[in-house]
Amino acid sequence: DTFNENSPPTSDPDYISTLGAAVYQGISKGDKDAVWLMQGWLFYSDSSFWKPPQMKTPSSTSLVFIHQNRRAMNVLFLCDKGNMMQLGIGVWFVGGVALLQSVPSGKMIVLDLFADVKPIWKTSFQFYGTPYIWCMLHNFGGNIEMYGVLDSIASGPVDARVSANSTMVLVCAWKG
């Protein structure tokens, strides 16, 4: 993942939006139907950086055009934040929408990687409308022990499943 245990050089939401859109553009060049499955660990491990303006739609309304021949130009328009329009050979998207909303709707899914201990979906209004998957990370690099909070493991997936942006998937993530 782009920001796994490292932060962007600036917390400017427009900059973060541009990065997210560029990553998705690269992914979609390989597969036009691609979905970015993004590890949500960054929102836990660097919570002092990833605040709502870096995650979701701030007040900016800049419009950016990305053309398939790798040229980009910035154009300013007033329009609804978060709207996505496919136009011919390029993609118009509203800039200033920060990381989670910098890709077309339905083209990103967040893995709430440590949801058994620190469920980010609860504190981020369910990733501000981005679909997510409840995950349990029960061991960490090099450790063979299994960790977990039993009551959270029993109730967390059920609570997440009935939330508005949840998927129907449950993931147990091994690391190590």
C-alpha cells in the first residue's frame, strides 16, 4: 500500500487526493474494472496524521482531468464534491476529496485490518462511505502466537456486517 507505515510529505487534502487518483489511474490502466483493495492499517498506525480532512471530502472543489496519454491539466470548476464523470478517453474527477474518495465510487475497498482491537470503521463513519471489510489481525511479524479479544471477535463481525458500508466478507489476517 502507498502509505503503509509512512506518511505523505504533506497533509494537504488536495495533494492526497491527487496521489490517490494517480494510484487508481495506474491500477485501472492494467484492468479497467480494477478495484483498489487498500489496507487500512495506516489509519491506525498513523492516526495522528490521518484525520478526517486527509481521509474524506474537505471543502475544496477543484476539478482535475487525467488524460490517458499521461498529460494532466488542472481546471477549476464549481461542482458537487465527489461526483465522478467518465468523459471519452479520460476521467474527470473532483479534486480535494482526500484519499478514500479520490477514486470512482465502488472502486476502492478498505481492509479494516485491526478491527478486532481498534475498529476504525466505528470512528471514521464507516470509512466515510467507502466499502470496507472487517479483519482480525491475530499475530504480528515473526510471532507464532495468536492474539485477539474474544468478545470483540464474537461481536465485531456481526456489528460491522449490519453497518451501511460493510461488505459480506470476514478476513483473518496472518502476518509473520
